[in-house]
Amino acid sequence: MKKSTLNEFRFITILVGIVAAFMIFLPSLIVKDTDSSYTGLEIAFGYEFLNLGGLGDGKFLFSFFNVLAYSLPLLAALLLFVSPKGYLGSAIIFGGAAVLLFLIPEFTVATVTVLGIVNEVSVEWVYGSGLIIAASLSVLGLLINLMSIFRKA
């Protein structure tokens, strides 16, 4: 395979990783049967979605795995940017990112505090556009890296 084609695959994969990571700014999770949607930033770093003053509040807790899920595509792109032969490592990272992105509803914890009593709330989530795009791009990054590995061999 020509070196220029591998460089084009490398550039496309880096671009895919960057775009997948920036999907954190789009709606990631939607509460089923409502119009309430939350961005990846809100569900990853924590967000107060309800404030009743001194009576109580509702929050999303910080989730390390959600932060990791959105960071891994950027890490995979960075690996390819730094190491032109890092296709295997990048493929593994993209694969891990895809799995974690599809599991984000499981890692998202919503709590409601009423009069000082904290309760975890079970929420039925629907994937939002940002999450679908990020997971799809991670799978695409994995496939491009695997194709680059097999074409090089």
C-alpha cells in the first residue's frame, strides 16, 4: 500500500477522534417520553437539574467512566498524531471508547435530595444525538485503524 494512502487514513482517524470527543457538547442522554435532554458535559462532570432551595435538589454525580468515554477518542487521535505507527494502540483505545460510550446510561447516576435525605433515582434513558455520533465515530475509528493494520501487513 502506498505511504500516502496510510497517511490519509491516519489523518482521517485523527479527525474522527477529535470530532468524537467534541460530541460531549451535544445532547447525550434524553429522559424517555420527555423533552429533557442533557449534554455529555452535564452527565460526565455533574449537573444540578433541580433546585428546590432548602427543601431539596436533583443532581447528576461526577462520573469518571463518562469522562473517560469521551476522552478516549481524543487519546486515540493523539496517539496516532504522536506515533505514525500507533494503529494497533489507537484501535484498542477506539474500541474501548465505543464500549464505554454505549454504556454511558449505566454509569450516569442521578440523585434527588429531599430534606437532607439522598435517594438515587432510576431513569429510563434514550441515546441522544451526541452520544450516537460519538459512539459511531469511535467504531469508525476502530475500523479504519484495523483496515490500516491489515493493509500494511
